[in-house]
Amino acid sequence: MAMTTFKGQGNITEIVKYLKSGIESSGMTNELIHSITRGTEDYKVYLLIFEKWYYRTSSRASLTVMVTQNEDQIIVDAISAGGGQGLVFRFSWGAEENFVGVVRDLLKTKGFRE
């Protein structure tokens, strides 16, 4: 499992659209599986769930991204899991960190900080 949290400012709808597009286009097998939107006028939450097939591990990894906005601050939490091999030891070749790294790279270009 790998995870990261970023904070920044901007329009939450534009950030979510940017993340969806950027994550899906960062790899041939990246796919948005499901998304949920909740909120009020003052508070919004987007939950995005992606999946990616990793050929080197012959497994899928999931990436869950939660984007929240409270007033003018946007917080993005990203957690990747399931990219390892093995029943007992769950040996990972770095697939989870790689998937979270996509979010990290995208948000840094928008001025978000970890």
C-alpha cells in the first residue's frame, strides 16, 4: 500500500476533471472504475476509484482518490493497494507507489504541496 496527501487551492471541479484525465491518460490500462460526489454549497467531496493492470506483476492495483474542499482549501488523499504478488508475504514491485506517483506528479504541476 502507498498513500499521499496534498493541499492546495483552486476550483474543485476543475481539479477533479484534471485528475481524472491525467490519471487515465498516464497509462494504457488505467481506468476510472467508479466515482461518487457528495456535498453542499460549502463543502464538497469527490471519491474516484481507478484500476490499473501491471504486466510485470500480473496483477491489478487500485487507486482511490478523495478530493475534498472546505472553503478555499482543497485536500487530495490518494491510496493505492493490491499491486503485489504472493498470498502470504504480499511482495510488491513498487506498483502501488508508482500509481500514487501519478497523482503526486499531477498535483505538483498545479502548485499543490504534500
